[in-house]
Amino acid sequence: MNWPVIMDLGEQSTERLARVFHALGHSTRLAIAFRLRQGELCVTQLTTTLGGSQSNMSAHLSLLHGAGVLGRRREENRIYYALANDRVRMIIQWLASQHRLSP
């Protein structure tokens, strides 16, 4: 994986990155992001897959969306969530690969 060299992100960029990593700093939200690597899902599908209540899942999804980690689209009475873009997908892929490096 080729990572660009980052000299100085600037205050605005570092704050944006901090929001992303804060959002991913909860085990449920990280599990949501890992699950969405495979494609978009609605709240009901994520709740069935990962467990918990639908209202709790919606709160996690809202926080991830607000941090720019997830995108969403409405189809009739359901909202579908997916990783926001290729940059987020790259971060999630990298994070998922790190468990193999742990002792």
C-alpha cells in the first residue's frame, strides 16, 4: 500500500482526522466499519449481523456519518449506509490488517 508523505496537514485537516479516529475508537463503530467493507447495509441488517438494539445502532451510524466515515442513501423507508469513499476504505482495510501483527 502506498501512503502519501504528509508534511503538514494543518489544523483543519488534523481536526477532521481526529473526528474520524474518535468515531472509530468504539468497538461497535469499528465493527460496523469492518462489516461495511463488504458493501452497503441498512440499520436492520447491521443490527441483525452485529447485535444490539436498533436505536443504539442508529446512534452509532449517525456518529460515523457525522465524522465523514459513512455515506448514506434513502430507499423508501430504509436508509442504507456504506463507507464514505476510497480513502476511508483504505483506512479501514489497513486497520483490519493490523490484528495479524498483534502478538
